[in-house]
Amino acid sequence: MNKDIQYAVKASIPIFIGYIPAAMAFGILSKGAGISLLECFLFSAMVFAGASQFIALNLLLTGMGPGGVILTTLLVNFRHFLMSASLASRVDDITRRFHFLFAFGVTDEVFSVLSFKEGKLSKSLILILQFSAYSAWVSGTIVGYVLGGFMPEALTNSMGIALYALLLAILLPEMKKSTKSLILAISAGVLNTILIKLDVLPNGWSIIICIITIALVGAFIVPSEKKEEAYG
Amino acid sequence: MDNVILTIIGMTVVTYLPRLIPFLVMANKKVPARVDAFLKCIPVAAIGALIIPAIFNSTPDKPIAGIAGITFTLVFGLWKGGIIVPVLGSVAVTYLVFMI
């Protein structure tokens, strides 16, 4: 089997495992919010962006109109602009038509796995990862909506941790390898925690400010050990 | 058109465009070294910024459960590495602490 495909299949399993419970939680909450099964499906199938879907549900419940929800979504998901920018420079021999497909699946988790894959990103690697993420997200949503009532609440709550555990497990080898990465990751996390606690910025802005500030510091102030090769 | 459908369509557009534009603008182009250094720092900054605040909020009913789960991932990940055991183990630990 092709090495890239092997890597992709292996990396897809934890994404799948992390997405199913999170998507089920979204399905369960949608049903509780009085949204139809079709609408719930369209949320996951068209928007395909976890955190913003949960926020949108809450806002719809408070009676906010489409304009407010859409604007909030733009802010919450704008971090993907930075993630796409970081990935775009690494897929140079892929046709334009493929970019439209690739861009649709740039989620936090897919981005994280691709970020620490060394070397160029192949089409099969990207497609396998995104397909498993997407199918887990959409099918989990429907299963949650239909079967949600039968799951114990403590279990659904616990399954939500899988996404963060996944991100941490992806990040750890990088932080072990490079002190610079360790410092940048922790600073970004502390800064974002402080900004969220201060609660002066609209939802979604704090993480964008964190990413830009810390990446600027990383690029201009903190010297890198050896060659800038660590991230691929 | 119904409000929810209108909201979904709008959300789709504002989520997809920021994901797409960098590909259209930047792919197949050489970026200056400084910009490249900035882009390479984005992954660690983004993942760090996503994880740390979430640890304290992921299980709002019982924060200690989520913290225990993530601690398992941290310890096991540093010790043995891998992805599947740290992920599934964190769910199991979180659930156990919930049940106590």
C-alpha cells in the first residue's frame, strides 16, 4: 500500500472517533432546539464546522435572526482563513479544481493532522482524511438526532473531550521535538484563556488575535532551533 | 424561505469563503521567507489556543472530569505517544470521573 494512504488511514481513525461523539451531541441538541432532521442534516453537510454550529443553535434559541447568526459564524470560523493560508503553500502541484474541494474540508482537526505531516501534502492523503472527517460528522449528526434520547448524558458529555484529546495528541510530538513549539503553543493557550476570561471581545476574535500575535512572535522574535523544517 | 434554511445557507458561505480564498490567492506561488516563517508558526499557535481554554470548559457540569481526561492524554502521550489510545483513554477517564 502507498505510504501516504497508509498514513492517511491511520490518522483518519482518531478523527473519526473524535467526530462521531461531537456530531452526535450536535444532533441531540438540534432535536432539543426544535430543528427538523433535514435542517440538522444540512447544518452538518453544508457548514461542516463544529464549534460554529453549536453556537448557531444557541443563538437561534435566543431568537437571534439570520443576520446576527451569520455574522457571528464569520467571526468564529475566520481562524480557518489562517489555517488555509498555512496549508496552501504546501500543496503546490495540485490543480485548481481540487482546491475548491480541499478548502471545504479545512477543519481544526484535519488542519492539525496535515500540519505536522512532513513534506508535501498529497491528494490522496488530503482526500482520505477529509472524507473520513466529513462522513463521521454528517453520519454522527443524524445518529445523534435519531437516537439521541437513548444515550446517557454523562457518556455524551465525556465523548466531547475526544476532539481536544485528539488535538493534544497531534501536538505533543511536535512540542517534545522543539522547545520553540512548546513555548509558542503554551503562550497561545494562556493568552487565549485570558482573552476569553476577560470577555471583552466578540466570540471568535480572541483566537484570531492569539494566532496572529503568537505566530508573529514566533516568526520575528523567538529564534528557531536549526532549520525551519520541523513543521513540514 | 424559512429562517433556519436561510441561516444555514449564509453560514455555509461565510465559512467556506475564508477557507477557500487563501488557496486561490497563494497556491503555486512563492511566499517571502518572513511570511513563510509566520505561516509555519500558525499550527502550534492555533492548536495551543484551541486546547488550553477548552480543557476548563469541555465538561461544564463537572470541569474536573474533562481536566482528568486531558491529563491522561498528556501523560500517556508524553510517555508512549500515539493517537488512538490517548484519545479513547481520555474519553474513558472523563466518563469514569463523571460516574464517581
